[in-house]
Amino acid sequence: MENWTPAHLFLNILPELKEKGVTIMQFEKMFNENAKGLISGVTEKVIS
């Protein structure tokens, strides 16, 4: 990827998602619930 850096997610992806209407609550669910699911093996719908 042309613009990839170790901070790509925070510099490019998250601002674009926010601009497209993803809420802080949805970001928190994506990061927190996904991590819990990966660790525990329990999966659920990420964005509701």
C-alpha cells in the first residue's frame, strides 16, 4: 500500500470511518468487543 505506516489505522482508516458516520460507540464496540471475542472465543455482531 502506498500510504501504509504502522499508524495507518489511526491516521487514515478511523478518520475516514468517522467521516462516513461511524460513531464513537461503534468504534468502542469494534475494538473492545472484538478483542474480548477473540480472547474468549465468543463472537457477536460488531456493529448494530
